[in-house]
Amino acid sequence: MRKELYKKVKELGAAAAIKAKFGDNFTRVSNADLEDFLRGFGKKTTPAKKVTKATTKETKGTGSAVVKLLSILQTKKVITAKEAEEVAEAL
């Protein structure tokens, strides 16, 4: 079972996303957590709304960098659209 999960993580390229979510390498995450994570990884539930400059409050010099970072993290499926918007609103 564990070998199949490792293989699936590598096939999907999900190692970085797992580390971001659980704070640890995928080899140290439980089977149940890996299964749950991989079940939803890469599946589109609804079209994600991209975070853009129009949807964030700009701050001096850092706003555009944060927006770009949020967009990259969202594209890589590290964070959800909702999480990206929450961060953008906090600016």
C-alpha cells in the first residue's frame, strides 16, 4: 500500500504540495492523510478565480509581488482560490 502511494505522489508531482500542506516530507505523512490528499489532488472542482491586482489591495512595493506569488501557488495547487483571496484581503 505504501509503495503505491509513493508511486502516485511521484507520478502526480505532488511532493511539494504535500510538504506545503502537512509541513513535512510525504514519506512522513500517514497513509490515510496521503490517500485523502491524493484523492483530491489535481481535480478541478470549480473554475478557480485567479487573484489579480484588481482583487487585491496594493501595498507599497509588495502588493504585486504577493499577487504574483499567490497566483503561482494557486496554479501549482499548493493553495486554494479561497486561501489566496483571504491572503490578498489581509494586505
